[in-house]
Amino acid sequence: MNFKSKSFWHPYILLIPALMILIGLFLRGIITGIAQSLGYFPMVGLKDLTLKYYYEIWFSSEFIDALGFSLYISFVSSLIAVVIGVFLAYQLVKLPKKHKIIRLLYKLPIVVPHIIASLLVFLFFTQSGILSRILFHIGLIEEIQQFPHLIFDDGGIGIILVYLWKFTPFIALVSFTILKHINNSYTEVAENLGANPWQIFWNVYFPLALPSIASSFIIIFAFSFGAFEIPYLLGPTYPRTLPVLAYQKYISSNLLERPYAMVIAVTLSIICFILIIMYVKLLNYVFKYD
């Protein structure tokens, strides 16, 4: 082994002890979770492997409602964020380069933590929040109670608002990066053929950016589907999202609920793993035809 190869591998060799500890802890957590989901939990006397916990959870109305609510929140927030984000990116592409401050401002929500975004949504959109008080004082509503329930509601509006706050600039950033590198000759040909701006976007920009838009959709969908803090802070009492439902069962004083929590956690992991596979295949498709 020559000197160059030694210097190349030296940092990785030094990382081996720390990586072994991290990988060991990670694998131990996965094995423990799967074992408990299969009913192996010696602490409470459960030592026989069984699939009954999967059957009882997957066919329970509580789980089905939580799964439907999680899919609804993730799909609606991701779809709206993609539509608004792509539209915003297209407007930024057409914006003259001198307006640099505008191209900076739309990125600011990305650096705002989710907890802060949740607090802002709570302060503005509760029935006694800032927006309802403004509408009351200008006479658009006669009572503050007339302001619609947007927080802790069954429709998950508060959760969706936070996700839109975070996801829209992310989609805009990704889309803008793709759209601004599209060859101008395509748009010039479309303009010479009499296409209007909407037709240029729909027939030129959108098809070329679609793979990147689709991959971004998968990313934010997976994130919102597995997120815990926002649904926990702003979500309704029922139905809960799957991460919140798993947490409730995990912290239950009845330790016999622990296998059910692990079943939900394993289910979340499987769904997110499928989304990762879809994302990787989409990336391979993009690079294949790039």
C-alpha cells in the first residue's frame, strides 16, 4: 500500500470505533423494536413470537383512521406545496436579476424551525389569535367565536399550514434551480410558434422539471408522513397521526401497549422505506436520461 492510499484510508480507519458504536446502537434499536412488535417483551412476561399484534393493530379502527389521517395530511400539504412552490419558482425565473432581495426572502422560512413555525401558526390562526381579533375589530366577524376552527381541528388545517410554510420555499428552491438552467432556445421556439406564457410553462418548463418536482414531492411527503412534533402540537385529539399514536401507546403506563407501539413504528418504517426506494428509482431514471 503506497503513501497516497494510506492517507486516503486513514480518516476512515479512525472513524471505525465511533461508527461501530453508532451502528451497534442503531441495529440494537431496530432488532428490539421488531422483536417487541412480534410479542417478545420479557420485561412483562411476553416471550412467544406472534403476529397477533400486527393483526390487532392493522385491523383496528384506530389505526385505520390514523393511517388515513396521516396520508391525508401528507398528500394535501405536499401537493399544495408543490403547486405553489413550482409557480413561485417560475415567477422567480422570469424575474430580472436585479431583484436579488426577492430571491432571498422566499428562502427565509426554510431556516425557521418547525417548533417556531407551529407557534406562529398557533398565535395567528386560533379562534382567539391575532387574525381573528383583526377580523373582529374591522367588523368582518361579529364575535371571535365565529372565526373557523383551524387549530386542533379534524381537518388538520393547522398542521397543513405549518407544512406549507416549510415545504413551499423548499420546492421553490429546487424547482428554481432546475428551471433557470433550462435552455432558453426552447422558450424562444415556443414564442415564435405563438405560445403564451402559460403554454410555455406547461409544455416546456414543466415536462423538463417534472422528475425533480416528483422527487421533491416524495421527500416532503415522507417527511410529513413520519413527522411527530407538528401533529402532536397542533393536531386533533382524534384521529391522531401514526407517529403520535405510536408515541401515545409507547408512553402508556400499561406496558402491554408497547408491542402495539412497535407495530406502528415498524409500519411507518416500511412505508418510508418504500418511499425511499421510489425516490432512488426516480433519481436513477433522471440520471439515465440526463
